[in-house]
Amino acid sequence: MDWVTALPPGGDRSYNACLVLVDRYSKTPMFLPCHKDETAMDTAIMIWNKAISHTGLLQDIISDRDPKFTSALWKNLHNLFGTKLSFSTAYHPQADALAERMI
């Protein structure tokens, strides 16, 4: 899971960012248009509505150390759903390589 930001505004809601999710098993990417100033709660709702409702609950999530993903909200959600949350090593994009390659 990773962010693409500083995109030119587009669409009827003027999206300027994209959240990239990649299924490690099928290597299928999912691109979720969003705004770069989304909160942790907005991001969680977006992932629930557009990703989890489509693919089912996730077993493991690997993301960078963005504050949106390290907040108490995310930790509580992972405990609630039984999802393992793993963070990639700082300044080591290969750890989150699937999402990085899609960008």
C-alpha cells in the first residue's frame, strides 16, 4: 500500500492523489483516487468501501510509515479485523516493492 501524490486534479471531485493497493497473491493492483489531505479515518473508510468490500478481509498489509497508517485508529482496526500490519523499512522502497513498481 502506497500513495501517489501531487497529481494534477482530475475527475468531478478534483482528486489529486491515488492510493495504490496490490494483492501479493494475484499481483492485481487497485488504484483508489483520493485527495492528498485525506485523514486516517477517511483512508480507512475508503479502503473498507472500495477494497475490502470487493476482495474480502485482508490477512496482511504492508505499508510505508505514513502517519495515516501508524495512527492508533489503524492499530485498532487491525486488531478488530485480525489483520497483520507490517511496515516497510524507512528509506528502503524495495520492502514495499509491489506498490512501488505500480507507481
